[in-house]
Amino acid sequence: MSKNIKLVHPRDQITEVISRIYKRGMTTTSGGNISIIDDNGDIWVTPSAIDKGSLRSSDIICVKKDGTIVGKHKPSSEFPFHKAIYEARPDIKSVIHAHPPALVSFSIVRQIPNTNIISQAKHICGPIGYAKYRLPGSDDLGEVIAEEFEKGYKAIIMENHGTVLGGSDLTDAFERFEALEFCARTILYGSQIGTPNYLTDDQIDQFEAQVPAERPEMESIEYTSDEVEKRLEICEIVKRSCQQGLMISSYGTVSMRWKDNDFLITPTDVNRWDIDLDDIVQIKDGKRETGKTPSRATWIHQEIYKNNPDVNSIIMTQSPYLMAFGVTDSYLNVRTIPESWIFLQDIPSVKYGTHFKNNNNSEIVENCTTALIIQNDSVIITGDKLLQTFDYLEVAEFSAKSIVMGHSLGEMVPINDDQVEDLRKKFLA
């Protein structure tokens, strides 16, 4: 199963998460800091002025409850506000502060991103606070941030500075951090090509009500060599998706057909970065592997496999440039370069709620296209081999990115109908 975070030393938790943040381009060599308060009241925190791209466990500082500092470096210059947050909110056990570009964009125009832009973010992030500018590293900054946390917020936009988030543990804080930055990016990219549309609170409540359908459990399970191999493939693609920014901790489902209409699928409520072979759920004859809860989208995957015998793998995820089209009324025209159209053809979009089980879902499951966007929710990519399906996802995201980036240069000129017909004859006939 995914590792029990309580059994991972705070030093190792911090170095793992700061590495993820740095490699994903959400902080700089010198920027950002993370802390954890343990059951003794000691605070473990990143050091001051040490390269975030090569931080080791031995670099992490411990500030004891009595103020004694243990470690070979100075604690982060922002330590005062970490301490102030823990004093104000005993329920918070971990804090992340960083300067991710999209959230900094909001902080310098003094706005708060509306998390109703995608389905799950409001639930994960909660209401967002706003802390007025104060001198970095000062007690004044700690006071204004602590005041916001005292109001019940777990996520704060820091005026002309960045963001700070708290959680019940570091995994919880990181999921909130990642989801909030994703919302900010989606709003920014969507604003470049159109006007973002937001979900109502009622629509989000409907999404949250879509709990995983209670499936009967299997009486026995077999782990054949080919089944285990598929588990490994799924885990590798999920982690690669996270590393590439094509999936975030709190959202993303991957499945593979095993045999006939039986398949393997990722679980619900497991951090995507930490997913392991034993987390994967086997679905056989409509029953689930004992003791596990499959993704709430399991029924969609099941129906796609039943109705599309050539589909053997599915990725359902959120990636920022594709979702820019998913939150606006802009059409994603993948007639950008030959490869994009050959792989994807046209990408339809369906309304939010089409993916709810009690609705008519024929647009999603019948005559399944390679890629399909569900507004304000996700993109579904289908294919044969899982690596091929992942490639389609990358091509779709790259195509969307090119269109968003090119929008400031002028109107897109797509490949024309004659050129498309030539591609169809040569590659798809």
C-alpha cells in the first residue's frame, strides 16, 4: 500500500516534497520553505539559502520546542511565520510556502483564484485567505498570516509574495498547494484564449456526491504475472504524469484492460505521487478487489471497455493547457501539426455532469474518441497500449499549449481540409 506518512521521518518527507515542487518549476533554487511540527512540538524546517534542487535529509533543521536549533544550517528566514501558524492553529501539522508563478501572478494583481474552476479544488483547498504585504522574515508577516489562519483558512495568498498553505500532514498540505496552483494556471491559460467559466456550488456538491459505487467484493483474487506487469505499468505512468505536470496529487485515474472486460484501475483517495502496486484495484466480473475502493470514475472506464473493444487503456486526468479549453468555450483545434491530427483527430467537448452516473453518458462511452474534454472536470484519453495512450495525452497537452502560447501572436492558421485528407489517406486508411 502507499506508504504511511507517519512512518516516514519529517526530514525525508520535507526533502521529497521540496524536490517535487522544485522539479515542477513551482519554486526557485533559493525560494520556498516547508515545515512539519511533530508530536513533541519540535519543528522540522528547510534551511536558509541552501539549494532546493539538491536538498538532502541532513540539511533539514530541527527547532526544538524550547528554541534550541539542531542542524548544520540556519533555519529558513521565514521560520517566524511557520511558528506563528502552529501556535494559532494546533490542528495544522505542516506548512508549505513557495512562489509558484501562477499564484504569484494573482498575488501581484491582488486577487484570489476562484477554485470553482475545476470540480474537486473547492473541496481540497477550502476558502482562500489573503494576507497583506509585510517585510519577509519579519514578526509582522507572521502576525498577519497567523491572523488569517485563525479565521479558519488553510490556504493564503500573500500580497506581492506568493502563497502559504497548511495541512493535517505534509501530504495534505501538498495536495492543497498543488490544487491551488493548478487552479491559478488553468484560469490564467483559459483567460488567454477566452473567458473562464466557473462551476456553481450546487454543481460541485453534485460532484462530491458521486461517491464510488459500492461494488461487491471478490471472493478470491489471482495475481498472474501479466496482471502484476499491468499494475507496474499503471504505477509508472501515474508517477510520470505527476512529474510531467499532467496529473496532480488529488485527481487522475488510469486503467488497463486485463482480459475480456476485466480491468485494473487506480484507487480513490490515494495521493497519485505515492501510488504503489498494492494500491491498484482489480475489477473482475463487475466486482472489486477485497478491501479496496476503486476510482469514482470506475463505471465510466467499465462502460468504455464494454463498448469499445479496441480500447485497452484509459487515462482520465487534468492537465493545465488542455483544461484551459475545458474551462472556456474555446474549441481545441488540433490541426496544428501533422502529428497532432494523426494521433488525435478532432477532440469533442461535453458538458459538465455528462460524466455523472445517473445521466445519459452515451457521448462519453459510445464511439469513443481518442481524446474528449469534460468541461470544468477532466480530459479522457483512450488507446491500445498504455504508453501509447500516455503519448496521446502528451501530444494533446503540447498542442493545447502551442495554441495558448500562440494566441498572443495572432490567429491560428490550421492545416486545411485538403492537407487533412492527405494525412487521412497516408496514415489512417
